[in-house]
Amino acid sequence: MTNHISITMRALVSVKIPDVLLRHHIPDKIKKLATSFKSFGILPPLLIEAAGLIIDGVDAYPVAQRRCLGHYPAKARVVLRS
């Protein structure tokens, strides 16, 4: 098996937050991301599985929703079986 990561623009409605979060996201961090986005217009890309489940970047997701971004840069992780 090998991992392949490609960056694509994904519709936010096609991305899902996991039911069980591995860590607690502090509201202050989300607020800092929102302030950074307002100042620079950049948010870190989401790391998602091919099906759209967020692996990393759960804290950036609500910022993108609040800013009404229709599409968002995402790194899709695809496991290729050899």
C-alpha cells in the first residue's frame, strides 16, 4: 500500500467532521484562525479521506463555514493498494 495526496478544491457540503474528535478544539484557536483569514485571506488546507471525512483541519472547517466559502482547498488522502 502507498499513500497518495493531491490538493483539490472540495465543496464544503461534501466534507464531514468525524463523529469522535481526537482532540478538543479550543475556541481561541478557532478565533485566531478567523482573524488570520480576515487579515490574510488564507486558511490551512484540510486533510481528508477520499470519502470526505476530515482527518486534520477540523478547527478550520467552522471558520470556512462562517465565511460562507463554497469550496475549500483540501488534501485528499487516497490509499493505493498494490
